[in-house]
Amino acid sequence: MTTNDLLLAHCSAQTAALDPAAVAARLPLVPGWAIENGKLCRNFAFHNYYETLAFVNALAYVTHAQDHHPELTVTYKNCVVSYDTHSVNDGRGGRGGRGGLSHNDFICAAKASALLPGAAA
């Protein structure tokens, strides 16, 4: 799997969270992203609020098309993007999803990064 594979992929229904080995294998495909508190996260820095909001609006368009939406923390010159999948089963049993990381999180992280191809990772 490559970053380009993620960029060409489209999110689909996910029922099982990725195991730690699968997460570790995908993380290098999305430079600049890290796992924080079980979520796939990245801080995007900008010069001003206008640039920050332009990114947020572009990301909103992309994530809506994928039907997989991040948690955003937006400030004047930064946007922290966090992905996880609430509906997946984390393998601990029980009914319904307990959350975790899915392939969709990595697809959307790659697409978010592609919005700023010149940004430092």
C-alpha cells in the first residue's frame, strides 16, 4: 500500500478497528500525522485566520464527499485535525462499536494532507 493508494481510495463502511500492526504499517503513509489518545492527529499551521478557514472549508468539502468527518480544533493560525472511527468494534467484544482507527481514517488523513502539498510534515 502507498500514499497514492490512500489518495485514490474512497471511504466505505468499516466494522472492525485496525490492529496495532496495521496502524503502524499505515502511519508512515501519512507523514506529519501521529497517534494521540487513540486518534490520528495532525496540526496544520497557517499565516492567518483567512488561510486557516480556507483550509477548514476545503477539508469540509473533502470529508463530506467521503462521509467520514474529523474532529477539528480551529484557532487563528492552526487547525488540529483528529480522525477516529466511532462505529468500529475495537475487538474487546460487546455490541456496537467502541471506536478505534479504521482504514477510512488514513484515507482521509492522506486527502487532508494533499490539500497542502507544500506543507512541511
